Amino acid sequence: MSNQGEEDDYVQNDSAKWAKNAYGQKTGKFSKEESETVRKAVEEFCTLKEISVARLCSECDHKAELKGAWMEIAKQLPHRSVQSVYRHGLRQLHPFKRGAWTDEECELLVNLVQRTGKKWASIQQKLNRSADSCRDKYREMNDDYVRGRWKENETETLKKLIRDHLDADPNADIKMLGKMVENEGIKIPWSIISKRMGKRSRLSCFKKWQKMTGLYAASDPYKKAIAADKQPQDVDDVKAGHAAATNVAVAAAAHLAVLPNPVPPSHQQTTDYDTFLLSELAQLNVTRASEINWDLIRLEGAEERWNELVEEWQTSNVIDDSILSMPLSEIAQFMLERKTPAQRAAETVEAVDLPPPEALSTREV
């Protein structure tokens, strides 16, 4: 086949090119051939590392020999995301229990969530049920929150809570407040808002905010891509705006490079701050947050922001919870890959696009 050589070359690409793989490419059910490819890739990796398939598919503490395992395995299917290969591999090869849940299992699930929080990757080991299954069952059982259409009094309560948090006029237009929040990179504490609402989850409050304002939160990975799709732009304008943003970013990066202490960028909670943070974390090759010297990141609030990102992505279902059992650097790489070229092209001067960390050492000042 004429394309085979190109695909082989693609599989051998370095990690920088691998980071561009899969998103926006093939999705949906795995074919028999793909399933067989995953199975063989897993077996070959385990043979090479001298570990059992069961250990690879169930290990949560990620010993040194397991770092980057699924990144390597997924290279055999260059048109599938690492995440999808990981999930498919677990479902295909892990000896998780399937079928109806017993009352005892349901009770244990509730107790584990109460003790440890929604750490599905850890809970799956104690229940011998997949992280997906544990998460879905808990959501099915959890009646703490109201779902469905918002009542008028709920909507008004949410508006009041948001206005109070922003110290805004009680009658301030909610759409104008939305623009202010977006333009100034303000972060609304949805967990606190949810608690004060009483019966609405943080995600439900967040989605209602989006609907009321027609905007997307600064931390939403799809914000700029959606905006770009809805608002056609002149190509030259996009290039000019992106070039200007890059120039500002270079100056900001150079400034950060010479300062001895952590310094917050001008829009700390925007996706651009997150891009720089995730780029750094992805290159550290660490398994857990405890292995990181956060002072060396030189971004104010880096550790706190990382924890927020994990919580936001987990709550918004952008990634599957089982991915959070992978090494921290690989999780950061996943998050970074979600920032598509379309999003980058749509960014403006107001949203400073910090370059990847390697640019700091190679850029001429």
C-alpha cells in the first residue's frame, strides 16, 4: 500500500510530532484489526519489560518500568488517541468484573467515595470494577443534586451568587458580567457557588452560566475553537493577531526567565497560562505531583492551578477519569494536546501565548 511507508514513518516520529496525533482523527468503535493490534502491542511491551499483562492493566502506582507505557503502545495505532487506546486496552485485557452490581458493592462504592473522593483509578482496584464502571454507577446512585431544566428561582439565585462574588451591582446585566469575566480572566469558584446553591452541582452551575452569557469559561479547552467556528475571520487578520501575540509572549517569557522568583503572567487563569504550565509539566517525566519542585516552575500558583485543572477536566468529562491513574507528565501531555491549532490561531494579543519552555533557552534576547 502506498501510504504504508508514510504511516511507518509517522509511528517512528519523535514525541513532539506524536503530540499532534489523533485529535480530530479516527474515533468510534475499534475494528477487530485494531483490537488485535492493541493486544499484540501490549503483549510485546510486557515481554520487553518482563512484566505481566495483568500488572500493566491494573497497576496504579506506576513503577519506573511502566512510565510512558501507553504512549509507546498507542504508536501502533497512529490515527487513534493515546487515551482511546488506553481505555480500549483496559477493557479488552484487564480482568475487571462485569455485570450487575450487588448491594454490597454499591455500599462499598459509596463508602470509598466518601473516604477518598472521586478517585476512580484508585477505587477501581478495591472493587475490581473499571474506573468507568465505578464512576457511572456512582452517578446513577447519587441523588444529591437536582438535574434537568432550571427553575426561574434557581436561575435568579445563581445570578445573585455570581453578582455577589464579583461585587457587582444587584441589577448588573449578566451578559456584561460574562464579558468582564472573560476579558479580565476572572475565575469563578464554582465549587463554592454550587454549595451555596444547595442542590445544583458545580458543573450544572457552570453550564448554566455558559448558557446565560453565551460565553465559555477561561479554563474551557474548547472556548476558542468554538468561537473560531462561529465567527469567520480574515486569514491575514488571524496571522497578524497571532504574530503580535507571539511577540508579546516572547517578551513575557524572557522576563520570566531572568527573574529569580515566581511571577504571575498578566492573565494567570487563561488557557495561555495553562499552556505554559502544562508544557513544563509534560517535559518533567514525573509520576506524581509530590516529585515536583514547584518553585522551579516559576509561575505563581503553579501547583494550585494544576490541581484545579485536574478537577476541572475530571468534572467536565473532557477526559475519562481512568486517565488520571497515568503518570502526571502524561496527563499534562494529554491536556496540552487538547489545545488544537484552531484554538492557537484564534488567540489574540490580550491572551498572551507563552512559548514552550525549550524556547526560553534558545531564543535570542
